[in-house]
Amino acid sequence: MSQENVEVVRGLYAAAARRDNAAVYAIYADDIEWDATRTERGAVTGQMVHGHAGLQGWLREWYGAWENIDDNLEEVLDAGDDEVLSVMTQRGRGRVSGAEVEDRLATIWTVREGRIIRAVWFPSKAEALEAVGLSEESMPQENVEIVRRVYDAAARRDAATVLALYDPDIQWDGSRSRWAEVLPGRQIWRGHAELRATFRAYYEAWDDLEDTLEELIDAGDRVISVTNTRARGRSSGVEVEWNGQAGVWTIREGRVIQVTWFPTREEALEAVGRSE
């Protein structure tokens, strides 16, 4: 049920983003408990409310305090049992003060039978994790698993699954890699259509192709993959071997928005400010 609970919370944010109040309140249980006692939100609107009517009043007062406000969902993670952790950045301008505010908040959502029964807000991800007995180190590496699923789907030539894991505006940058040896000319592609055409041309260039995933490295909202490639050119018959080529994958809301390729693992690590 854990992944289903994650999707319930994703569905809530998606409904809220399109201002679909009916869908939002269908996801909340009738007796939803909303706890903002640990954040500054409570100081603005009251600390805890129960039920749809109480939550509607709370949200009306909260959003009424802003001239404009934008919620950017960064992460949704399974926190075990019936709980899900979300992290978002909220940016807004106060209606009275005109002050620009940016705040990063975390929420622990408790989900039962497909509906949210409790939401507890925290001023940081670390505090939310602590509240459910977890830490950054103990959390499932969701972004790593997303990239792993891309590789698994690619290995079985499941293009539909691969593209479903890519954002519609995906940017694929091969300008620093050995892709130029196979696909000369343009080296940055955007969107599903361009990527589909690029993959088709890439696979058609080889008579035999084997990509072996050697390593996945968690780098926060990015993941580094390290691969070895062995292939034989379809026209030339020449066998090639590229070892240690690395990709930096950027993940947002469960989908890949950018992949940048580097000739070596070391260059990829340097690009994300990491070292051995």
C-alpha cells in the first residue's frame, strides 16, 4: 500500500494545483485532522482544525493573507506504515505587507483506505523525518529507484515506460559525451518526440549493443549513473567499448526533467559539487 499512499498525496497536490476543490476534499477524510502547531502557519490561521468545514476555513484564511502564492512540490516519499512525507517550497507576497516570502515546509500525511486522515506540518524535512523515527540516511532512495526503473525499462526496450518516467519537457544533453561519435551535429534534445527520434537513430547505428549499469549514486534531487557500453557498428562492423560514461539525472516530482552526460564518473561528480 505504501506506493499507493504516495500516489494519493501526489494526487492531492495535482488537484490543488488545478484548483479542483471537489477532488481535493474527496481525498481528505471527512474527519481530517490538520495540525500546523509546529510552523508559522499556525500563528497566521490557528494551529489545529478538524473536518472539512474547519479545513476550508483554515485554507480560506491562509490564502487570503497572500496577494499571490505558489506551491512547488519537491519530494513525495514513502515514510512507512500509513505515512507519506512531502517537501515543498512556498513563495508568495503578503497582501498587506507586500513582502516577498519563501519558505520550505515538510508534511507527514497519514493515509487510510485511500484517503488522508491527518496532516502534520513541520518547518523542515529533518524534523518531519524525526517525528516518524526516520532520518535522511534511512529514507528510501526514491530518485535512485526512478533512474533504476528507466534503465530496467530501456533494457527490455519498453519505450512507453521509459517515456512515462521522463517529464514532457525533458532535456537530454549529450554535448559532453561520446554520443557525438554516433550522432554528429545537434547534441541537446528536448521533449518526448525529439528523444524518441534520437533513441531510434542511436539504436539503428548499432548491430549489437549492450549497456551495463555499473552504479547509481544518490546526489539529493539528482542521481549519477555510471555505465559501460559495448557495441558493434552496423555499417562499419567496428567494435567499441565505452567504460565509465556517467549521466547526471535531475528529478522533480517523480519524473526525470534533465539528463546531462559526461565522459567520466569524476566529471559527473564534480558537476554536482561532489567528490570521492
